[in-house]
Amino acid sequence: MSQSGLLRRLTRYLGVFHKRRLFRQGLRESTAADGWTAAEIRAYHDRRLTELVRDAAAHIPFYRDLYARAGVAVERFRGVADLPRLPTISKADLLAHGPQMIRPGVRELRMVRHTTGGSTGTIATLASQRGIMSYESGCIVALWSRIGFRPGDRIVTLRGALIEGGRKLSEYDRGENRLTISTYHLRDDTVGEIVRLIDDYRPQWLHVYPSALTLLANILQRTGRRLAASPRGILCGSEAVYPWQIELFRAVFGCRVYSHYGHGELALLGGWCEGAMTFHFLPNHGYLELLDEQQQPITAADQTGELTGTGYLNWVMPLIRYRTADYGAWDAPGPCPACGREHQRLARIDGRGQEYLVLRDGTRFPLTNINALHGMFFSYIYRFQFVQDVPGRATLRVVPAVELTPPRIAQIRAAFAYLGPLGLELDIQPVPDIPLTLRGKQRIVVTSQELAGG
């Protein structure tokens, strides 16, 4: 083998070794954090936040200028209690000031640039150090391990992969023991092949976008098919999972459902525990705040606010008090009654991005409150999407799976009729298709302008 060939092989080996080391570190540290006391968690956040804020103000132009304009005395910053003194940032700052948010002097070889569309669909470019995703993968596996997942378990992924430009239905990754199935091929005429692939592989887990598994579950119900054996569990991520989806998944696949919350900006990561569907946020990953519309902290349980995160992983382009455009509410204070962990907890995440409708009086109506999404509805349609431009009125676009006769349209209208007295008029519009995002996600609520822009 030539010297250049040996060098390439060594580089690949070192890269794989580095990623595996970071994966194990993320898994180990996240697992260890499960046993921290409330005092240990608070001390950890105070230390990490102080280090992060002072370092960003000293070395990153965007934060130096932001804090100077806001009159923040960074040298007096001491942690959690001082966070409200700092200005918040949002995706608009990533779009407008991205280059100024990157630490100067970091060589391109040490960085990875990636995009995040998030739940709102607006694409921003981020920079981070190499290997950061491996660490976060370890954190996610630590969350999954709460319900029995172990590295090396057989897993089928339904998460928007476009395999070889759409030419292949599936792809197997031996290293991860993972079979990925393209969500772009989920149709009545392909479900037989998809079921055969899953049955032959005998997965222990399904790792899914909830919207993708909803489509598969509805096709299975409509065509009378079932998997030969139930997996141990369904691992949901990247999208909100709604109560009606959980009910559907349990009925069709006969197993437990688990969900975690994270995003491409790497500011926050949390997941359900073993015994409760409340989101426990990993303290080694970042610090969570809930803010009201005036960007003031919310401390009361069950009051909805915007998830705002300060991430600890990314030292190349740190995000401090980053408003996610996702909304949720705190769980009751104190340790989790189900597992005893002292992590920050959300009782619910009402909507990710713009996954809510706006009533006539301006009230946000989370999709978790829509109870018309059940068996009858999904026996008639493949996909659905709400289009809303003004408060109090929206259009429900549906891709028919069967002929939508006038009686069937009337059934759908009747199922949603209860929204009228609440302050939302709804029109029904059959359409030939509802395209997925570039990442294979299903956007549930859009505007006409977003629809026209693709």
C-alpha cells in the first residue's frame, strides 16, 4: 500500500476512534448525571454558565458586542440567577450574524458546518467542533436506555432518509445494526415490501419521526396488515408526538412509546423517564428556561412558555439564551415522582415551532388539543396539513387515501365542528400531495406564503 493510502486509512481509523470515544463519553456522563442531587445540578449549571458567558464575551465578537450594548457587566455574572440579565437570541440572529457568532481562530479542519430547519422550516447554518454529534448520540442513547435500549440492539429507522436519491427503499448499516427505510416510499402499493423488510430484520426498536410512523400505521390499518412481531418499543424524536399518535402506535404495533426532545442547534436535550411522560432535561447538555411573551422567566407549573436553551456542548458557536420557538410547561417542582431524578422537567411540550393554530381572539391552540384526529379520519387520508394566515380561520389540506365522497367530507367536517365555538373556522381542501421537508419531516401548520415558497 502506498504511503498516501496508509495515511488515509490511519486518518479514517483515528476519526472512528475519536467518534466512538465521544459517544461513550456522552453516554457515561449522561448516565452519571441521573444520580446528581438538586444541589449538585445547580452548582454544575452555575459553574458551566459562568465559564461559558465570560468566555463568549471575551472571545466571540457577536456576544462581546451584544453584552456591551445591553450594559451587561460580565465579570459580575455568577450563573443561573444572573441569566435574566442577558439578552436572548433567536434563529433571526443565526441568519443575520452567523459568522460573528463563530469563535475566531478555529481552523476549518476542526469544524463541521451543518444546517438546521427545525420545526419552523427556516434554514440556518451552524458551526460546531468535529465529533459533537457523536457525544450527543451518546446522550440520546442514555435517554433510550431508560426503557431498556442497549447499543447494538437491532433498530429500524423511519426518519426521512432519501436513499440514493430515492432509488432505494432501504439501506442497512452494519456498524449501527440499523435498517433505514425511506419515508418517501410509504404508500399502499409498497407497504407489502416494507412489512417484509421489517419482519425479516426483526427489529427490537423502531426509531421514527412520529409523522412517518403515523403514515405507516394508517396504511397498515387500512390494508389490514400487521408486523409479524411487536418491537420492544418505539423511539420518537425531532417532532412532537401527540396523544392520538401514541394511542395509534400502541394499537397498531403493540408496544410502548418513548419520546425525546432535541434540536439541531444542540442547546437542549431531554426525554421521558421510565415511568412518566414528562421531559427530563440532561444537565450535562444544557440549561433550560421557559420565557413568556415579554421574555420574562416563568417559574409556575403548568404555565406555557417558550423553551429557551443555553447549550454546553458547542464551544465553536455557543448559543446562550437561545429562544427555540417551541413551547411547553414546567412539571411540578421537586424530584420526579416516577423516577426520583432532580433534572429540570417539562410536564408537556405543547407544540414545536408553529405546531399550533391561532383562534379568533389570538389564543394559541396546540395541536395536542385537537381530538378529531382518530381512526375515521386516518382511514380516509394519507397526510394532512393546516394552512393558516389569519387568526380564527384555517384550511385543512388532506391527501386522500380513498375517494372523498360528499358523505366522507361531511364526516370530516363534523369531526372538527367543535372548533367553531372555540373561535376557529375550518375549510377542508383535498390535494394530490403534501411534500415533506428536505429532512423528510411533515410540517403540520404552515402559511400560504410558506406554501408558495416551497
